[in-house]
Amino acid sequence: MKKSILWLGVLLASTLVSAERRELIDCNVIFEQRKSEILRGIEKIDEQQQALQALQSATQAMLDQKEAALRKREAEVQATLAQVEEKETRVKRLLKQNEELLKQIKAAKDDKIAETYAKMKDSKAAPIIENLSDKEAATILFSLESKDMGKILAKMNPARAAELTAILQKGPPFEGATSPAPTTPVTPTPPGAPAADAI
């Protein structure tokens, strides 16, 4: 019986050792399976991380290109604005020069016209000036010397001379002046012919 107990003990011990080995083997198999799953997961994560880094690099490169293009475009716009401002300044300067030239030309023209009327006989100048617009007549009379102006006004129709005198009192510029009402030209009567009233 001792042998059988011993034998039973050995059998039981070998069964226990064999069960432990099986459990240990099963644990190793499970561990190896889990290890390979974890490694596959790590590889997937690495691939995704590399894809993300590639995407970030591509996005950053695209952003850098767009930013460079934007800076270039801004520089072009600034250059164009500078050119426009320069041209605008040049145009303003030219306009100012043109205005000065126009003033000089107008002054020279007015002086020339005034000089022409000053040289004319007052009896010839009065009917011409009388038929001009208020603005033109006032401008010409204003540019004459007082003595010449008085002689010409004296030879005009009194009503027209009064209108022009009122305009002259306001002084230049004579912008609000109007055109005279049309008058019938007075034709001089030749000497020895009967007067028009007598016919």
C-alpha cells in the first residue's frame, strides 16, 4: 500500500506538474498571441503617425506656398498703389500748371482785347460792347482804364449802360451775368438821306 500511495503521490505530482506546464504553455501561447496583436497595433499606429506627419508636411508646404504667393501679391499691389499715387501726384501737378497757364493766357487775351477796345474810337466800341453778353461786356469794360470805360458807356444805350454799371459795381468775377436782350442794330443814316422816322 505504501507503494500504491507513493505511486499515487507520484502520479498526482506528475499530473500537477503536467497541468502547470499546460497552463504555462497556454499562458505562453496567449502571451505570444497578445504580443503579435500589440505589435500589429503598434505598426498600425506607426503607419498612421507617418501618414499624419506626411499630411502635416504637405499642408505646411502648401501653406508656405500660399503665404509666399500672398506676400508677392501684396508687394505687387503696394507697387501698383505707389505708381497710382505717383501718377495722381503728377496729374495734380500738371493740372495746376495748366490752370496757371490758362490764367496767364486768359489774362493776356483780356489785356489784348482791352488794348484793342482802348485803341478804338468810343463811338465804334460802344455798339459792339453793348451787344455782348453781360459777362463779356463787364469783363472788357472792367479791364479798361476808367477814362476809356466812361467814354464807351456814354455812347451806349442808357438802359444797357446802367445794367453794365450795376454789374461792374459788384466786381469780378462776372459769372452770374446774363446775355443782353436782342436789340435791333442801328444803321447810320447817310448824309443827305431822309431820316427813317420821316418816311
